[in-house]
Amino acid sequence: MTTNKRTAKATQESLHSIFTIPEAPDSTLGLIEKEISENLAGFLGNHIAAKERALSEIEKDFASSAIPEEPSFVSDHTRHILDKVVAQSVHTSSPSFIGHMTSALPYFILPLSKLMVGLNQNLVKIETSKAFTPLERQVLGMMHRLVYQDNDHFYEQWMHSANHSLGAFCSGGTVANLTAFWVARNNLLKADGDFKGIAREGLFNALKHYKYDGLVILVSDRGHYSLKKSADILGIGQDSVISIPTDGHNRIDCQKLREKCLELKQRNIRVLSIVGVAGTTETGNIDPLDKMADIAEEFQTHFHVDAAWGGATLLSNKYRPLLKGIERADSVTIDAHKQMYVPMGAGLVVFKNPASVASIEHHAEYILRKGSKDLGSHTLEGSRPGMAMLVYASLHIISRPGYEMLINQGIDRARYFAKRINQHADFELITEPELCLLTYRYNPKAVQNLLASSSAEQQDKINDLLDDLTKFIQKRQRENGKSFVSRTRIEVQRYQGRKTVVFRVVLANPLTSNEILNDVLVEQLELAQESETFLPDLLSLT
Amino acid sequence: MTTNKRTAKATQESLHSIFTIPEAPDSTLGLIEKEISENLAGFLGNHIAAKERALSEIEKDFASSAIPEEPSFVSDHTRHILDKVVAQSVHTSSPSFIGHMTSALPYFILPLSKLMVGLNQNLVKIETSKAFTPLERQVLGMMHRLVYQDNDHFYEQWMHSANHSLGAFCSGGTVANLTAFWVARNNLLKADGDFKGIAREGLFNALKHYKYDGLVILVSDRGHYSLKKSADILGIGQDSVISIPTDGHNRIDCQKLREKCLELKQRNIRVLSIVGVAGTTETGNIDPLDKMADIAEEFQTHFHVDAAWGGATLLSNKYRPLLKGIERADSVTIDAHKQMYVPMGAGLVVFKNPASVASIEHHAEYILRKGSKDLGSHTLEGSRPGMAMLVYASLHIISRPGYEMLINQGIDRARYFAKRINQHADFELITEPELCLLTYRYNPKAVQNLLASSSAEQQDKINDLLDDLTKFIQKRQRENGKSFVSRTRIEVQRYQGRKTVVFRVVLANPLTSNEILNDVLVEQLELAQESETFLPDLLSLT
């Protein structure tokens, strides 16, 4: 045999084996798996480098655009992944990673995920998912009941009905919100007389038929960016997402909302949806959903609640009342991969009316035939993994009271941290935690005093410097790798609504202790001293 | 302590432990994991029930809509999942499951998936994904190069550029196609003079500004159903997806395509995109992409190729020429979870022009800030898992020549099966395999002869009975659980374009042997005899 042929034969044999025989258990991959199974936190602690490299440096490891012409041994490649990928990934489950909504996972999630991947079901249709289809319908039923609290009879009737759906499981909150507006849009601009409906004829004909001069979505100025993205995709346009001002607690001003509705009605512009936010991304506050439902009812418009992050609060009997009115929403988005402790890629939307998804129903010849129970008839995505199983398992193993404890603990911890920040002379709490999210900044006592006695113009100048300092501390803290808070820019009432840079902290990880929170503040104090220009410039003003 | 308090304390302790201490290794979950790791095929074979239960029976196990008030032990719940979910799931990796595009996974995928889940990165932004961001950009670069074959300099310049993107990774082909049309639509109807662009002003104003009387997508009548779904979502409307007839080989008729373009131009209707299909879902054929590119060029329209399934063929130097012209497409969809042997949830779209995604760029205050390299600025989805790592590992471990062997083997196997069907008197091959997909049906020799000498009317009657028989066999075969083929309904030229029910077979699993294929035919012959009305009725006509 020539070398080429020998290589080809060897490749063919090894190819067959990668579909059949796992490596010996003492291989690199086997060892890693063992380590992950026995002690995930230890594994991540050992392998994720404490000190982060600059992104431009990391990019050098991912510079080749050529697909390899030579196969790598599994062990070699695993070692490479450990060194180049894992080492420079983000320790999202670390108790001191309190900057974003991604947190720790219960240990049973890992083996169950492996089972899910091994089963490799495709939930678009029953023929490739079988029991996973009723399982997902049950999960949607449970989440629907969590929101709407309908009775047993309701769920018996609709949960497994072929032509209905209590919701749609999807990859995340953005697709969930998009699906909600798609359903709302198609129901609003449905077939009527000669008009075959927007689904078939499109938006141009729909607006002409219904003689509307526009279509808008109303949400507070704290609405998530996915709403504008959805409006763009659906052909409505980003400018048709109208921001309604918030009050001092980052909640929509219902009087202004109602005034806007009246004004739009006079201008013959149809409100596609009023959107309530249950847990704003940047401050964690909840809109007055009950009052919003009244307004939606008055103007006969779709009422959507974006509870991607805060929806899990419904699992807490103690804090559920904060979301009062959510049960009056036509659709609600909840991300299981946020406060339900399920890994990435598990979002969902539930619909009050199980028949509303008929407006987006679609069929094909090879699957999704009329009358089939294939889930794909009522989802935006096509092929999808069996992530619903992880939500199903978590709901059973953690159970509602378990989730309640997790939710309540997070809120308690946020209140503790807010208290600590308030007590500390050199920090300024910007937004109080309503759920387990708060914002604050480092602001030395002397500067705080100066701000209090300054003119608006002088305040702006000081705040500009503070913004730079906040950015400096946040970046440096992330790079040091000991702990992580995020940052954002929000309007602050006490500074005449000026957009101000703040630290943003999300306290969902059950392993985050008060000690860790105190350490975060100590580190930020130290980092502030490292700033060579911003802090001296600030102090020179005092 | 009261019972309630004791329960609460116990729950709290166990809650803390589920985030820290895995179960003892001899637990149910531990044993399952060991079994999966050592022998996935054996595990699936042992636990997936051979005989399937009726869906209505399975639904009884998923009937409760209440979220449990009592936590389950992990081991108990794992046992429950084995009995109720795994047992009634679909053995998609079985070598005799040849009905859909979901196939076997290489063994290294399982531990790497577990690693991916354990890391729980969120690829919307660098702060929650770090090295995964350049990794995903590299994967997009590799896939872009596979399609477009640009030079090193091109990739050095664009692969890691903040304001550019060679493509978008997403959950699957539907989102990939939707993203492609979103980009195309926003580039076509971009800002111009006073008009701020469709992204901001929406479709109604855009069509008014550009004075078009409509916007359409052109694709052969074999186009995937996700195209109509995309047109609906984007506000164009399903009726604006215009089907162009196919030739005898299920490929778009380019003359008819060109005529349609001319007609639309005269009617002032703008073509948003011409779509080539590289591997039709139902017959596996490839459109004449090069000729389509000529037409797209002539009419200056976006050219998209839906290669969700067939795109992996580019990895085969032998069969790559079948897709000639794909390198002229403006955008191309490829699903890694189909012929690239990656688990569910890995689709992508690549763009010829790295700047084209600017038309869908979006920002927020807390992430995706201008100039950042956060992937989320140019994706439809928000939070997303690190699936790109599995594609990355597969490209390295299997390598291009390894993929070539897998692709070539599948096509060879399909040709073998087609030959066997042609040789057998009682089967009728409906579509020849161009890639590894073919369609056929059971059709006894005597009935074939009768069809040949029948009037069109009589043919219809016979074909109606054959349709029923095909459905009967396909359903019974699936229920028996030994093997699985899918079915669809396609226009067959030899029967005057009548929509005919056929078996559909996809031969991507490298473990499917010729013997298994022969067994599938034997089983179908036996099942035909079990039909108590369709076969006797058919034979009574002869």
C-alpha cells in the first residue's frame, strides 16, 4: 500500500471506532470526565486560569481558518481544549461571579445533559422525539399553570391537544419574545373578508386592509433590547417600539402609558402589544402589571410580560405577589436558564389562550402533517434539542418549595449587600434590590459631599470622572479573575436623569456568601487606588 | 422544631448539597453515567423499549400540570426518567433508524458536551464566554472558507473584526435561513435620503419609499417549509414565496426561474432573494447553483443557498463539484447537527460579505456596546450555549478527510440501496439518490404492470390505494421498533406530477450496513402482507 492508502485505511478504521468504542478510561478525556463528575467546582477552579489574558492574545490561538487535513487524536485535542478553551473561559458558576444572570448548576444537571445529548432527540416532530413530545407539553403546562393558575380541567383539555399549544419552548428569551409578538401580530391582522391574513399576504397589505397608519409596541425605557430586535425582524421597525418613561423605581409610569395609548388611538396607530417587564435586565424591577393589564384591556390590545429573568419568582409564594397581574397577560416569556438553574438554551413563552398559536401554524409534507401533535407546527425554530427534560427534572428534584428557597435566599442576599453598600461611606447604592439585582458605584465620601453641593453642570463633570473610574474598576476586577461584577449605564433621577455608569450585581448563586460580597467591596476599594488619573482627578476637586 | 420547619431545614440542606456534592458513585445516576460512557449504543439498546406504546398511552405519564410540592430524590427521579422518558424515546442513533437526518454521534461528543454544559458559557457576550467567542468566530471562519475559499489574508482581516461577521451560529437551519433573509431584507431596503431604513422604519414605509409593489422569495417547489415561515415572520407573507417548478430530477427549472424574474420586474415586484437548495429535504437533490447565480447576478438580487443538510458535502473533494456555484451565494445555511455529526442545536449561516451583517447590528447598555466583539451584536438569538465547541472539536478530530469518508460512504450506501430496490420486482424506486437520500415504495410487480397499462384516471385510483398501503407499512414498521423509514408526499413525473406517498430514507449513519438495508426491505414485504384491506384491494384489480 502507498502511504496515502495506508493513511486512508487508518483514518477509515479510526472513523468507525469513533462511532463505537470509547477511549480507554484512563485517557485524557476519561480523566476529565471523572474529574467533572466527582467535583465540577474543583475542576473549574483548577482549569480556568485565574488571571485572564487579553482577548487579542487569545485570538491568536483561534487564528486558522483552514479545516484540518489531518485528524487529531482525541486525547491530544482534549488537552488542547483544556489549555486553550477551558483555561480562558469564564467561571460563570463561581460564587464570586455575580455580574450576570448565568449562575451555578445543580450537579444532577451534568449527567442528565449527557443523557439528553446521547439520546439526541429532535423535538420538531414525534418521529424523532416520542416521549419527549408529551414531556415538553407537560413542562409547558406546568409553567403555564405557574403563571395562569387555571384548573385541572383546563389542562386536561388543552395540554396534549394537537391543534393547541400552551406555549413554545425555544432556545432563549429573545426567540420567546419574538414568538409572542409574531403570534400577537398574526392574530391582530388576521384573515378578514377578501384579505387572507398577514401570515399569507404580509404586513403591507395587512396595514392597508385594516387601514392602520402604523403598528407599535409600548414598553418602559427599561425594556430589553430584544424587543427592538423583534420589531425589526417582524417588519414593524425599531422606531415603533415606543419607550414610556419610568418612575423613581424603574417601573413604567402608567399614566404616561395610558396617555400614549390615547394619543396613538387618535393618530390611528394600532398598539400591537403593551409589554410589562418582570425583572428589568438592568435594575431588576417589576412593572405594575395589574395596572398595565387594565390599560391593555381598555385599549383591547395584546398584553405581553417579559419575565425572562424574573418569572421564576412565581415559584416563591412569598414574593409571587410582586408579579400580581401577570396572570392577565396574553403571553409571558420565562427563561429556564436564568433563575431556574438550567444550562444555556432553555427559554419559553406561554400563552393564556391555547388557541392563539393557530395564527402561526405551519405544515409540511414529510412532518408536521395536519392533526399531528408534532411540536414543530407551532414553534419558530425547527429542529430543537430535548432541553425540556432538564427543566422537567429540575422541577421534580428541586420542587416548588426548593425553588422558593433559592429565590428567597437571593433576594435576602441582595438586601444584605444593599445594606452593606449603604453603610459604607465610599459606596453609593444606585438602585435598591426589588429582586436579587442591584446597582451601585464606588464614590468616595468627599466626592459624594461635593456632588451634593454642586451645580448641575459641576455634577456632570464629576459624574463623567466617576463613570471613567467605575469602568476602570470593573474592567480591572474582571481581569484579576477573583470576582466579577458587570456594569451598565442607567438614567439616575438624583442626577436629573443623567445616564450614569454603575456596577450591576445579580445574586442568584446559592453559594455566594456574605463574606464573598464583603470581599468584592474590599477589592473594589483597592482597585480604585490603582487608578492613576481618575481618582486623583476626582479627589483634587474636593 | 415543627414538622414544617424540619422539612424546610432538610430541604435547605439538600438544596445546598445539590449545588456542591454529587451523589455517591454507586447511585442510579452514577451507574447510568458509567453505562453511557462505556457503551452508549448498549445503553440505548437496553433502555429504549423495542416495541413502542401508543402516544395516547405515553401521554398518561405526562398528565400532571402541577409543579411538585415535594422534592424527588435524584436516584428516584433518574429511575423515573429511565422508565418513562428514555424507554419511550426514539433510538435516533440506531443503524436501522434511517428515516430522518438525525444519526449517530462520535463517542467523544458526549464527554465534551458534558464539559460544555458544565462550563455553561453564554455566547451572547465576551464577559460570559471569553475564549468561546474567538473559538466560535474561528468555526464560522472555517465554514466560510469551506464555502467561499477566500485566501488567508481575507480571514486575517475579517475573522476577528469587531464590526464584521463571517456568519452567525444559531440553534438550527430555520433560524439560519431567517437570519439570512433578515440580513438580505435590511440591506435591500436600507436607509436612503430621508428614509431611515427598514430596520428602524419597518416594511410599510420601506416599500412606499422604494416604490416597490411587493417583495418575493423565489425557490423551487422542493424548498423547505422554513422559507414560508421566514417570509411570514419577516412580514413579507407566505404567498410571497413563489414556487418555481422542478425538472425530472427535483432541481429548479432555471428557464422558468428567469421567466418569473422578468415577469416580476415588469410588475415592479422586487425579488428579495433567489434561493438555491443544496440537498432538498424530501429527495436530497441539488439545484443548478451556478446557473442560479447567473440569474441572481442578472437581476441583481440576493442569492441564498439552503444547504442545511447538503452543505457538509463540501467536505468531500469527490462530491464538492455537485455544489458548484455555492461560492457565488451571498449567504449559505449549513446545519452541523445534520451531516456533521454534532448533536441537536447547531446551525449556522455564513455571509460572503463580512460587512453585510451591519444591517442587523444592535446594541445595549449592559452588553454589546459599540465596538465590542460580543457575538450577540449580529445574531438573532440572545443568550446561546457554546455549541460551537462541539463543531470545533469535530472538525479537528474527524478532520476534512474523515468527513469526506463519511460523506462518500453515505452516498455509496444510498446507491447500493437504490440498486437493490431497482432489482427487486416488488419495490419501485421513486427518486434516485444524488446525495445519501432516496425515496421509494412497495409496489407489487403485478400492480406495477397494471399501472403501466392504465388510463390516468385508473392510475389515480391505484395510486390512492398504494398511498394507503405505504402509510400503513411505514406506521407499522415504526411501531415495531426494529427499523424506521420516514414518509413524505412528492409530485412524481411518471404519474403526471401526482402527489404520491413514498418511503424516504437518509443513509448518513456510518454503522448502517448493507445487511440492515436488506432487512428493511424484507420487513416491509412482510408488513405489506399484514394489511387486511389495502393489499387485497390492490391485488383484486390485477
